Amino acid sequence: MNKALEILTKYWKHTSFREPQEEIIASVMQGKDTFALMPTGGGKSICFQIPALMQEGICLVISPLIALMQDQVQNLQDKGIKAIALTGGIHHDEIIDLLDNCQFGNYKFLYISPERLQNDWILERIKNFPINLVAIDEAHCVSQWGHDFRPAYLKIAQLKEYFPKIPFLALTASATTRVREDIITQLRLDNPLVFSKSFYRKNIAYMVFETEDKLHLLNQILFKNPEPCIIYVTNRKSCTETVHQLESIGLKATYYHGGLSYKDKEKNMKLWMDEKTPIMVSTNAFGMGIDKANVKTIIHLHLPQNLENYYQETGRAGRNGEKAFAVLLNNPSDILHAQTQFISVLPDKAFLNLVFLKLCSFLQIAYGEGIDEQFGFNLHQFCSKYNFPTLKTYNALQFLDRQGIITLSQEFSEKIILQFIIPSKEVIRYMSLNPNDEEIMLAILRTYPGIYEIQTAFNTMVIAKKSNTNETEVISLLHKLNEKQIVDLIARNNDAKITFNEVREDERTINRVSKHLEAQNKLKIGQLQAVLEYSNDTKTCKQKLLMLYFGESLKEYCGICSYCISKNKKKINPESVSLKIIELLRMQDLSSRDIQKLTKFSKDDVIFALETLLENETINIKSSNLYSSNSSK
């Protein structure tokens, strides 16, 4: 494995592999089908990237995550390694060019979504490639028991017919025992070597706290642990609200969600990475591809949707091996909030069909058309127009995404309508006086020859590519030209992009996939129930509960979770708590929080003592919610 280590050192600057990366690479290099279950942060991509670089040919990487594909391709290209991603929204002619480049341009990696493999002509092209390895990322998507089932993954097994002697490597970060067995069966892995890294995180203290005042407890946790932190919330509104609350008590925080522009995402990410604002408040849009070693605390302000996501998100803490904390804050109203957020908003077949029909009308897609077309999309505008509930609609669109009918990517963009309002000779004069703007403007004029006569729908991505710049520069120039009254610019914000992966066929489309809808809804209900059991269980080690869910057993208690700490804590004599409280109240009236702070007793011990003292009429509570002693001070 000297060659593998040389490649690791050359391109990734590491001098050793993490367990079990080296064993997985060796299995692949021996030509064996391999299954790898590696929790988040375990370095899954290394396991297929290095063996692909060790031999002639190209590695086919199948992944449903567009952003992650683009990120990995960019990272490989930055290292001087030739890689291409075949995502949605690329037109037929451009796909042909990319595949030609891939076949004849000595490329090492072709990243592709599973939906693309359903196109016979694309599959025919790939069959002729010198494939040296097929890597299936997010392999749990092939299982109907997985938390992210995608029927398009079921077609991957067909590749076995075309590449019978090529090793297949299935990778996932979270899978129960049932899902693991299903992955191996559905992908037709041939007697695979199975590598399963334990889900046990000995350095992460899993804590569940019940509290009515989350902000107060947040303040205590973050004051005690000022190192970088991620706070996960369930929606965009909670992102901004939580940041404002944290800033009001003097903490530096920023936020991240799918509705931010690329520029704002980059800015906020840099503030957090550079630790100028050590607290990141985010929806689950944040974290993919993030590898910050010194994250000390992951806090979930609301109940997560499932334990698979929860485990992945908490796994972003403590990657430097030092003790870290995964904190879940809970109160009785959270159960109702979770039911509303995750269960009440699950679409049925009738609603799914209605959303699809209205989506086609909204985007002006005719029956029998739409394949490979990409559109900017604003969810709020769509829901407002048709009076749809936002969360239920989003879940319907997500289901359509997972079934491969559309690709929904949460990216901020602008729908731009443009028209030049000065004569062409004046435009030429402007370009001669502003040579830095010339390349972009020439690309616009060549692409949209009628842009002087009519308002024209404008694609910033196409112009950026043709002018060898980026979308930010194109948009910046358009706004500058608008200010100078050279163009008339209409820009409407979108918070997503939708690509149609097949032609519009209305009920026929929905009937084909609706059989999976009921099963997925049932699965989601069961997953949330597992979250509730985890958060409400007060009699079991939290690490034990998590590992049991993923099919592992832990013989010893972890010793550092909230249950283990409470179990090992010395029993406090209730009478000593009461005496201390009476002593304090004889001097001044206090709130329960002040009493807890001054006595340093636990919240439960203080509340029990206060209730006992109130029953015995030793103390009383005033209308101001302050406790007062009944004896003379």
C-alpha cells in the first residue's frame, strides 16, 4: 500500500490513513465488491478516490447530492485531478461534449446522479468508458427502509451486467442492520467485504436537557464552552431569530440556510471558519463537506426529524479527538412542534398530484415537454399563488426530487429579464471605454441577438461560462449597467432551482411513484417516534440508545452522557437543599433561577425543595414570581 500512501500524502497532505480506509482501499484494489459503513467525518471519499488514482481508467461515482458532487469535483480540480460532474439542468449537446471530454480527455472521475443512468443513451456512452471502479455514495438511498429512499438507485444494479469484473464500492454514513442487508441485496454486490466502523463516539458527550428557558441554558452552555459551535434549528425563521437572541445577550453568531445567496453563504461560512463569529445557527442545509476539527459543541434547539440525521449532524463535533458535546434541548411543547413540522405536513397522493400539476403550470411546461429544463423557483411565491401550505408543499417537492422526477436544489438565484435601452453603437462605444466589461457584454450580445428589441429572459450561468467568468461578476455588471441606464433590468429572487428529469405526463407520472409515498410516510412516523423515545428515555445511557438504533451494542456505560452523569452524581440530601434555600430567602427574595445559581444545586433538586417548602408554607411565591421566606428576616 506504499503507492496509496504516496497519493494520500501528495494530494491530501496526510501521512497516515484513518481506520478502516486502508483496508477498504486494499479490498477495492483486489477487485472485490466492498461495503463501507463509515460515520460522518470518516473520510469516505478517500476510499474511492485513491484506488481510482492508483490505476488506469476512470472512476464512476454515483451520488444524489448535487452540492456535494460539485464540491468534490472542485476539490479534485484544485489538486490538478481531472473530474467532471454530470448533474441536472445540463442540455443534451453539453452532455455530449462532457462525455466526449470524459472519454478522450484522460479524466479520472465522472460524478453522476442516479437519474442520469436512466437515460439509455448516456448509459450506452458510459458502457464504452474504461471504468476501473463504480462508487455508490449515499448507498442507503437504494433501500426502501432507508431514510432517503430513491427508486433511481434500484437501476444501479444493471451496471453489473456491463461491468461484471469491475469492483463496486457502496458507501454510507448511516444505516441500520436491516438497511445494510438491503443495500447489499439491491446493488447485487457479489460476496462483498463489509467494513463497518463503530458508531461509538467515545469523545462525544450526548446530552439531553429538558428546559422551559432554552436561551438561558444556551447562554450557560456557550459561556462554559466558547469554542466553535453549531446550533441546528428546523427552519429559516428560527435561524435569524436565534441569532438575534444570542446577540442580545452578547454572543457572536451568524446563520446559514438554503435561502441565502451564494455570496452570503460564503461570507457567513468564512466568519465561522475564521472564528470571528464562533457560533453558527443553521438548518440542516449546513454541514455537508464541512470538516472543521475543533467544533466543541453541537446543539439541537428542536427535535430532529430522525436519528440518522441527528447522528450525522452531531458527528461534526470533536473531530480533533478532544472531548465534545452533542446537546439536545427539549421541552414538552417540542413534541407538538415536531408533529406539526414533520408529520402533519406529509403529503398524500391527491395533494402530490395537485402540486405537480400546478408546478407545471407555474413553470409553463407543456404536456410531453420539460425534460432537462432548469428553472429558478421561489417556494413562497408558488405557495402564495395557489394558496398551498408551505411545509407540506416543500415535502411534496422533496418527494418528487427523491423519486427522480425533478431535481430540487436549494440555491439562491435571481430570475433576470433584460433589455438594452441604448442604441447598439452606444453599447459598442461603452465597451471600448470599459474593456474589463467587454467579454461579458460580447457574450450577452452573441447569445441574445434580440435583446435590443424585447425584454429577454437571461441565464447568468450560461453567460458566465461563455465569458470565462463567474455568475457573481455577471450579476454585478448587470446591476452596474442598469444604474447607468444602459439596460432595463428586472430581477426576481429565487430560493431554489428545479430541473425536470423527465417529460410531463401528469397523473401517469404521479401514479408511477405514489406507491412509495405511503411507505415513506409510515417510515417517517416511525423515525420520529424513535427520536421521541431517545429524548424522553431517562433510564438508559444515551450512547447505548444511539448504538442500539444502528444495530450495535455497548457493554459499558459511556460515562459522559447526561444519563451517566446524573446516575453517577452524588445524591443530595433534600433537607440540606431546603435549609440553604431558607437561609438565602431570609436575606432577600429570589427567583428559582437565582436560587439555583447561588446554591449550585441541580434544577431538579431546587424545584423539588421549593415545592416541598411551598406545601409546608415555609416559603411563599409572590406575583413577581420571586420566592420569599415566611419567617422573619
